[in-house]
Amino acid sequence: MKHDRVPLPTPVGVTTLFVIFAALCLTVFCLLSLSTADADRRLAASSAQAAAAYYAADCEAERIFAELRAGRMPAGVTAEGSRCSYVCPITDTLALHVELIRTESGWSILQWQAVSENR
């Protein structure tokens, strides 16, 4: 009498679960990467906009300073004796405060600083 061997079933269940788990992990990591990339893009755009706004205000402050060096008193400049001060807005909540003093040898910068404005 011959013994008929019954073939063992292949363990497909464990392999399928492993593949599903791996695909799920890759999908989650992909979504996290996309989310991080989008946050980095928004941060870079915000930083570029802030830098452009600062340098625009700095350019305006330099223009006013050049007029003062030329002997003209531009609008918006407050003069108290030999001291002059003015403010150039950067954003709604940030401004460039400039304070200068006239000396015998020319102008000295006392303050050239971005200051938070509480409005």
C-alpha cells in the first residue's frame, strides 16, 4: 500500500500580510515626505518675502540717509538738535528704526535696527 502524500499548502498568508504592511509603511513615509517638503517650501517662500521686505526698507532708509548727507531734510525725519531719526516700515508688525547724529566729521549711525511694532 502506497501512501499518498498530500502536498502542504504554501504559507501565502504571512507573505501577503508582510507585503501589505510594507506597502502601508511606504505610503505613510511618502505622505510624511510630501508634507515636510510642502512645509519647507512655504517656509522658504516666507523667508524670501521677509528678506525682500527688509531690504526694501533698508534701501529706503539708505535713500533718506543720502538726502541727509546731501543737506536736505526729507519728509518723515524727526530732528532734535544734531540728532535725526526716522522709521521705515518693513511689514505690518516690523519697522526699521534709524537714529543718526551729525558730528564734525560727518554722520554717525546710533541705531539701524529692525524693531517689532505693537499695533
